[in-house]
Amino acid sequence: MSVLQELDELLCSDDDEYDRLDLFHEADELIGQLRTADVPALLQLWQQRGLSWQQRYTQACSSIDGAVLRALLAGLLEIKEANYGVFELMSRLPATADASPLSDALLDYAGQAWHADQARQQQIQISCWSCGLSGRLLKRLGLSSWKEAGL
């Protein structure tokens, strides 16, 4: 069984079993073993599985490989109907943003989400802050501070 298959099976576990057996740690270990070659299949699973699966993945990915994380984020940005995962995974990026196309795409996504969903503005700000994009997002939004934004 491949690492991704094993991870999928684990993340699909019954809620009681997942919590009782503390499978979070095992999921984190499996996520750490994923490689960029696994990302296309991971993105397919992301679209096929429900919110609970996605939440378990994002909560258990503290050992995710940086290249896998970047590829997963880039893929999620391409999935128009994906409404969970991007902001949750941004906190796993290094705290200092770079000038990469991924950072620019994340800023575009955050800017669009900022205007589309006022209820998520605090989450957007925290996600951008955690990966060093906060100042750049403020600039894109035409704001001088988060206080001016009401946060």
C-alpha cells in the first residue's frame, strides 16, 4: 500500500476511532513521507473527500515537506471550487515570504477572499501574517495598518 493510500485510509477513519487512537500523529508521520510526485493524486483526493478529511489533513501536517506544501498550495489555488485548505496551509510556509509566483498567487487569492468574505478577514490576516505576506496584503488592499482594517 502506498503512503498516500495509507494516509487516505487513515483520514477516512471513523471519528471515534481517529480520536480514540490518536491517529493524528500517525497521519502527521505519513504526510511527512509524501513527495511532490504524490501531489496530483493528493489533489484528486482533496476534491473527492469531504471537509472532515481536509481538516484532518491540514491539522496533521506539521511535518509536511516544503516542496510538497508549495505544490499542494499551488494546486489548491487552481481548483476554483476548493474553499478550504489554502489559508489553513499557509501557516506551514516559512515566516518570511519570498517573491515567488506562489507568494503572488497567494496574495491574489487573499485579496479576493478579503473582499468576498468579511467573516474570514481575521483568518486571512493571521494566515498572511504567519507566512510573511501580511505587509504585502495590506499594501494591496490600500490599507496602512490592520487597525485601519478593523482588526
